[in-house]
Amino acid sequence: MFERQQATRTMRRALLKASLLSAAALWSGTAVYATSDSKAQQWLAATDDVRNPSGAFSVRVVLSEYRQSKLAATSQMVVFAKPSENTGQFNNLIRLETPSRDEGKLILRNGLDIWFFDPASHASVRISPQQRLLGQASNNDVMSTNLAKDFEATLQGVETITGGDSKPVRCVHLQLQAQRADVAYPFADYWIEESTQRPVKAQFYTAERRLLKTAYFRRYQSELGKDRPTETVIIDGLDPSWVTVMRLSEYKTRDVPSSWLQREYLPRFTEQP
């Protein structure tokens, strides 16, 4: 009888010890993941500071679409961007310049709403951030955005990948998941140069995890006090011969009046950048 009681007590102690160890391991794992996710979000925010100036600014954007290595179409526009005082996310106004059929057309992002305005009809219609401007470049790709405001980041590790200039780059790999349904891409993978916090590569996916496009950030130049990528190469997820190149130039710090960022003001916008 005594031996059975002793064996029972021993088993209980072993089970209690195992339970405590499991709980400790679970707590430890949770703490590690929480730290990693916090660090991942910091990495993502740091790349936002690389891509975007901190205040209101304008930048000229030229899009070039290539099919089978041959130039198929081009488009030129000026983007006016201003961070929201409430959210920290950028509001944007795009003024299309070329081709001539699009001259004077406007695209406005204010908060979660995106509007397209055609001066010929004086009509503005709501559009989606995924709508293409040219080739693989969507409205969202051209507009200034702070990714840390739209995505939750998880650290996947450190990897050496081939960058946009065909050279190996040691990168921090983040996996991104959209925080809201209105974000252009539900999921993304993002590679950031470990030594500089510069974005190197991104892959964007549908909700079903189908690859939509791959983007390479390159040709870093000093713009408004910091080295920023002035060229993004966007490759179609299904057809790698379908490539769109987005070139950025003429960064300017400037006043962007709040009135410019209102739908009601679009018919009166006449700014010549």
C-alpha cells in the first residue's frame, strides 16, 4: 500500500514538473515572438523613413512599361504627399502629365478613400488602390505610404539575397500582413539591408497567397537629406517578361495645403509643379 502511494506521489511530482516546464517553454516562446514582432515593426518603420521624407513634399514619377524587353508605354506625373496629423499615414494627390490624353487628370487619396478626377467631365469617381496606372504599377505603388501603418510585421530571419543591381545583399526578411481590408496587398515579403535599413526587395500576394508582383528598390541617391531609392523595378508574378520601371526625381519640400486633399477641391486644382 505504501509503495503504491509513494509511486503515485512520484508520478504527480513528475507530471507537475512537466507541466511547469511546458508552461515555462510556452511563456518563453511567446516572449521571444513578441520581441521579434516588435523589432520587426521597428525595421519596417525604419524603411518608411528611408523611402519617404518626414513632412510634406512633391516628387516627379515616370513609369515605363516593358514587354519582352521592349518599351510599350510611358507615363509621367507629379505626386504631392502630406502626412495626416491624425494617423501619420500619407495623403496624396497625383497630377498626371503624360500621355497627353491624361494631362490634368487627378488621383486623390484622403484617408481610406481614393478618387479619380477627369477635368473633361468634371466628375470624380472612387477607385481602388490596386487599380493600375501603367503596367504593373498601381495607384498604391506610386503614392507615398508608410507601410508600418498598414502592415503587421513578423521577423523571418536574416538572409543573403540578390538585389536589384545583381549583387548579394545581407537582408532582414520580414513577413507582412495587412492590418485592414482596404490595404492594397493582403500579404507581402519584405527584405531590408541589414547594415543600412534600406529596402531591397518586396513580393506582394493576394489573400490566397498568389504572387502578384516582385519589386526591387535600387539607384539610391541623396534626396531631401537622406539616401532614397530613385528607381523601383516591378515584375509581374506570372509573366517575368512584363516589367514596369518607376523612376523618382525632383524631390521638393513644399507646402501641400489641406484644401488640395479634399475631393470638393479637385475641379479647382491648377497647381503647376
